[in-house]
Amino acid sequence: NCTEITEIAEFIKKQTAVNQEFALTCFVITRILDHIYEMDSHNVYQLFSATYDSDPNVQKQAEAQLKQVEASPGFIPILLQILVSQDSNLETKQAVAIYLKNRIRSSWVADDTPAINYVPINPQDRDEFKKNILHILLAAPNAVRIQLLDPLSRVLDHDYPDNWPNYLSQVDALLTSGDPRTAYIGLLALHQVVKVYQWKSSEGRGPLAEIIQRSFAIILQMGQGLLGEINIDAAEMLRIINKIYSSATQYDLSETLQDNNSIVPWVSFFQHLVEKDIPEEIIPNVLEERQKFIWFRAQRWACQNLNRLFQRYGNPAQLVSSSTKYAAFAENFIRHFGTPILHSYLRKTEKWIKKEIWLSNKILFYFSEFFRDAITHKITWQIIKPYSETLVSQYIFPQLCFSDEDEQLWTEDPVDYIHKKMDPLEDFNSHTAAAVSFLIDIAKLRKKYTFMGIMGFINTILTTYHDAPIDAKNPHHKDGALKMIGCLSEMVMRKKSGVAHLMEGFLTTHVFPEFQSPYPFLRARFDSLEFEQESNLAIAFQGITRCMSDDELPVKVQACLALQSMIRHETELLDLTNQIDTDTLASVMEEFVEAFSKELSPFAIQLCEQLRNAFLRIMQDYQNAPAAPGNEDIYDPSYDGCEKTMAAAGVLKTITTLILSLESTPEILAQLETILLPIIRYTLENAITDLYDDIFDIIDSCTYSTKQISPTMWGIFDLIYKTFKGDDTISGIDYIEEMLPSLDNYISYGTEIFVQNADLQARIYYIAETVMNSDRINESERVCACKLIESVLLNCRGYVDQYVGPFLGLGFRYLSDLPSITTLPFKVYCIEIVINCLYYNPVLTLRNLEERGLTQAFFSIWFEHIDKFKRVHDKKLVIVALCSLLELPFEQLPPTLQAGWTQVLDGILTVFRSLPKAEENRENLEKSYEDDDSDDSDELEALEKSYGEDDNVDNDDENVVDEDTQYLEYLAQEFTKY
């Protein structure tokens, strides 16, 4: 194999230095070795070709053989040869590129705790990779090149600049070659090194300054030269140039880029690209292809750069206190650049309104975001102010109307429509969401000038629809108007809005009739509402419940969401969860179960079975879904594993709520445990770690509600233990906080079996010991081990004497070096390990302390921290432990304790005196928790004030602060405190 060949070659080198005759003799051997290497390269190529063979056995055998030789010196150079060879087919090159990406991901840098798949890469192989990778990128087809950018980025992240000092010179040579294809590779290579510093703080961005100084003028000049082109390659290069600038300014705007010599030409370049009209004849006709068309993607990145310069660095109204270093730049930018950029966007928007040009959804998104920011500063607001009515009626409104594309998606894939239009995570970055945010902000922040005008426009649209003959009605316009009123509902329903008292009549006139509309998207346009008249409530309820039986799936989903305030139809909701996975519906279901637990009791078993089946179906879909991007070899944009797990988590939360609602029916709970066993087993055995929090909640709820451990649940304990021990890839210790409540229940409610089973005791000790000794976790997680030890000692008095000494050892691992404990709670819990041992068996514990010579040291630590035991539980534990010492004959006490006996008595009295106050504090805390949901009216009034309801706030001549800036300011202040 390759390792043996290398060893032979090294031996030959050493011998030839001292024996020329031997060197002559070995000439033929060397040629043979060269031939073996050639054959090895061919064999490696064949192995990679076999990795995509149709026979899975052939695939596995090839992968196993590659695993055997991957550590051999010279292996990576062989892969590089395959990638540049014209004789290699594309599929094999792709397989090699993917392998190389994963190899470098896993083994270029050794973690502090190396993973099982870490296989060191030979230094010569590393050098060969860095020497050849840019040339390979130049020669590789695009499908291979995409895979190679990731390993390049990872190597740069670790090696640049110290271990790859000539990289930037190589890149500059590509950029200045004069050949467009070579320059394009230079841009890709430059982007990868700039990305290394994309999220680094000022201290770690030193090398970026040199990159900007050396290369940014080159790419700016290149970009300016490409603006007059209309070919696809030019657009792609412009896109990469914009992405490079975006990465360089993501976290910080360097002083070089703030300088007018830089900012003036760059902003001008971005503006010219945004304003460039793309000839209609080169734009694809198919809508989906239009959205992805490379020229619009290049313009979208230019918009993003302009928006970031304005929003993060150039708008004084949005600078937080921690960004004072940008204050001078912001004042300069708002006066000399903010206005021209805004005019550029407005000119482009005017063309779009007149249908002279087409804009992608992403460009519309950035336009809306810029307009939204522009209304916060008085200078840009005065420019946008005359256009505000037009922007609302002809820019925002059309984007909120139900479109032909919406109708096509509704018809062809209603499930996808629901995800894109009703899931807040899916909709977050859409052009529609940005238009909604712009509408809300302009109505709220510039209320005096805009709010009543917006309401008048909505009323005009709805009245026109209402009065028009059937054949002249435009349902798309009505949908847009209803969406607008829904977006502004919080403002509309406030006491000072001026229109709140009109809304009930508005609903009966414009909304209720659409419950039976021939247009399904209008049947779905409703929300949960509050009514003064019971007759209207009944109409709304009947309309919504009727929509739950609608033939159109999106209408049914929207009806369920509206029913969150009218909870009654859990069966229909369960049927829906079997058609579509969304955590939004799961939250409605959870609220159903919580509100109607008594009514659901007779159907609990059936309901639980349906929930179990829904969970297992979702997880089956999850297992069959494409691999997650970034974790596997092939990127698939259809991947929806995240939303599957979120939907599954929603089902688990509903099950937990159902279990807790049945606490008084142990016979039903016993049946539910059996029903839920497949869910628990599936999640733990398949290590679905995203669901551990919810699955351990279910185990906790089952064992806590029944107050006993059934044989079924003891079987689950074995799974929990295996989960804790983990395997080579997942360590269960990371989830000890999620496991603790369940483990405590096993000890507390399964004491009778636990005290008789040495294996169970040993497993619990193993868990506690592992947590206390692991360097992998922090002190707050080690507290879990202390609690577990306490549970054993309090529940098993007289049965676990053999563990008193080991438990003391775990506690004194930290108490012996008190300064090493950084948090007070962990210090208290370590002390309480010993206190619990004293309460469990004072004689045995004192003997152990004496044998270790720790009696005096411990009691000194204890009484020095006696005032740190704040909780009622802490104080009671101290009292019973000290009382257990009082019960011992005085002569049985160690001499060191006898000498300080007065201090022990004083300690008891001190804790006794402070106990009533601790109990009072606990009662007050419980009361304040219960009062959290008591009354929302005061909170609403406060919210109104924060929104600027005071007339003095809404001044057209002044800057205003939006919620995003307020939140960023809050974070900045908190960070400063930290």
C-alpha cells in the first residue's frame, strides 16, 4: 500500500547518500515504484468511479478502500491530478471534489478533542493543495468548482496569512491577467479570503486592511468596466464583486472604505448597477427563471450594499450608542449619498409602477427596506414624503394583492403555498413581508401625515368592490385591502386611532360576506377578532368553522389559526396536521388541549394515538428528506428538515400538555405510556437531538403525573442511560439539563425498585460522576449532578451507604480548590453534597471526613457561606442536617467539631431566624408569577406610548427611532454592561 511504498522510498534516499553502487542497483526499483504510483492513481480513479455505482455493495467497498489509503502521503496530490485530467469524466471529478471538501473539513484542523474521523493530512499534501488549488479552479468545470470553494475557504481560515503568505499575490496575478475567465477565478479566490474576516471583530481584521488596500481598487475598476456589458459572464463577475464588498462590510466599515476616495466611486458603482435597465430580450420568459436571472442577482447585491451602508453605518437616526465611531461618516453619508441613492430607488420604482421595467422580488425587498429606513431621518423623509401616497397605493398595495403567481402556487401546491405565505419563518425575507414592514412603519412613525390617508385608500378600494356589479368586482384588490387593514390592526384598534369604533361595522360589511365568497383566497382572509355584539361573534364563529370544512387546504389552515381565540375543533385540526407539517398549527392544537382538557378526557387515548401517528409520519418524511445543506455532500434547496423537526416538536408539546391535563386519571396515563413508547424510542434511538428537550418533557410528565414508575417507563430508563453514554459522534452529557427532571423522577417515584437494584444505582452514579468530572460542560450543568446526588441521598436513606464516600469525593474535587469555582450556585450545591451526606448518615459521613482530614475545612467553608443559602429548601436542608448532628452523642463527634460546637448551635439559630423571610420571598415570587397574565390593559397603554401615540413625537421635521433601532440600542447597552 501507499504507506509501505513511501517507507521504501525513504529507505532508498538514505542509502543512496552513502553507497553509489546501491543507488545504481535501485534505479530499476525506483522505476518500478513510479509505475506502482501510476497504477495507484489509476486505481484511485476507479475507486471514485465506483462510489456512484448503482450497486450499493460496490459503493461501500470502494468507500472502505478509500478510507484505508486516505492518510497516505501523496494521496491528495493524486486527487488534484484527477481533477485536472482531461481523461476524467465529470461524475468522477464531482465525487473527488466532494470527498476532498469533506476530507479538509474534517482533518485540516485538529480540534482540541479530535473527532473519530480525524485523519491527519500530510504536510507535503497540504503544500501541494495550496500550490495547485487556484490552477485547478481555473481548469475545473463549474459543477466541480462549486465544491472546491468550500475547502479553499477552510484552508484560508486556518492558514492565511501566516502559513500562506503568497496567496494574495497569486490572486492579484489572476485579477490583472487580462483574461476574463482568469479574472473571474481571481474574484472567486478574493471572495473566499475576504469571507474569512466577514464576522471577525476589529482585533481580528488586521489582514483584511491589506486586502482592501491592494485588491479593492483593482476589482472596482474591473466592475466599472463591466457596467456597459450585457452578457451573462459580465453579470456574474459583477455579482461576485458586490459579494466581496458585502463580506468586507458585514461586521465593520474600515477607515479606508469610509474615506471619500473610496466611498464615492463605490457608491457610484453600486448606483449605476442598480439603475442599469436590463434589455427585455435577454430576460427569460419563465417567471421562476426571471427571479434567478443573473443580472437581477447582481443588482440585488448592489442594493444590499447600498442598504447596509445606509442602514448600519450611514443613517444617524439609526446609529446606536456603541457605534459612535461611525458618527462623522453617517453625517457625511446622509447628506451626500443618502439622497442620491433614494432618488435612484424612486426612479427605478416609478418605472416599475408604470410597468416599463420588471424587478425581481429580491430587488423589491431591498427597495422596501431602504424606504423603511429612509422615513426615520428628517432629510430622507422630506424627500420621500411627497411620494408617500403613491408608494402606498401603487407600490405597497400591488405587492399585497393576491397575484397570478399566488393563484398558480395555490392550485398546484397548496401545501407549499401555506408554508410560503403563512409560516412567519418562510415569509420573513420575502418582498411581501418587506412591503408590510414599510407600510406599518410609515403609518406608525409618520402617523400624522400618512395614517388617515392609508385608511381612506383602503376604504375606497373596499367600497368600490362592494358597490361594483359582480362582473366588475376585482377580488385581488379586495384581498390586498383586507391584508393592509390586517397588517395595521394593532394601530387601528388602539383607543386613539380614531377608527377603532368603526371596525365592527367594517367587518360585518366587508369581511363576513367573504366567508362564502366564490374566491377561495378571500374566504381565507380573516383573523381572530373581538366583538361587542354576540350576534357578530356567532356569525364569525359560524363562518370560521364553515371554512374549516372548505375544500381548499389554505382556507382550512387559516381557519384553524383564526380559531385560536375560538377553540373548539380539535378533530379537524388533527386531520389538518396529517396533511401539512407546520409548528404554527401545532401551537393551536396545544392551546385546544390546554383549554378543553376536561372535555377531552374521554377521547385522550384516541387523541394521543393520532398525535403519535402524526409524529411518526412527520419523522418518516424527515428521514426521507434530502440531506441538510452544509452537512452532506450535495446541496438541495428543497431541504425542509428544519421545518419537519419544528412541526414534530409542536406535536410533542401538545402531547406533554395532554399528559399534564390527565394527572388525576392514572389509569388513562398508564395506557398513554404504552402508546407513546414508539415516539420516545424512535427519538432516542435515532438521536434526534433537536427533539430531546420535548421528548424528555414527555418522560418527565409521564413519571411525574403518575407518581410511579411503570415497567414501560423502566424500559425507557435504559434508553436514557444509553443516550447519556452516547457514541463517537454524539455525547449525551450535552443534554444533562434536559434529562435531569426525568432522572430525578425515577429516583423519587421508583425508590422501591431503585434501592433494590445495584445496577440502577451504579448507572445513576456513573451519570453524576461523568458530569462532575467532565471538562466538556460548565458549572451550571454540573449543578445537575449535584441535584442528582441529592435526590439519591434524600430518597434512599439507609440503602446507598457505599456511595457516601464517592459522593463526598465528587464534592471535594471542587471544594478543595474553592477559588476554582466561578459561580455561587455551583459552590452552594457542592457544599450541599456534603450536607446531604451528613443528613443521610452523620456518623458515616463524619468518619469519611475525618479519614480525609477534611472535617475542619468543610465546616469552615460551610459556616463562612451560611448566608448564601437563600432558598427555603437550602435552609431546611441545613436545619435537618445540623439537627441530625445534634442527635449524636457528644463523645462521638470528632474533636475538631466538638471544639466548634457553639458555632454549630449558632448556625442553627441563624438559619431558623431567616427561614420565615425566605418563605415569604418564595410566596411573593409565586404570586408575581401568577399575576403575570392578570391584565394586559396597562401593558397595551405602555405599548401605545412606545409606538409614539403622543402627538409631540410625530414631528415631520425630526428624526424618529424605529423598533429595530430601539432593540439594537438595548443590546448595545447590555453588551456594554457585560
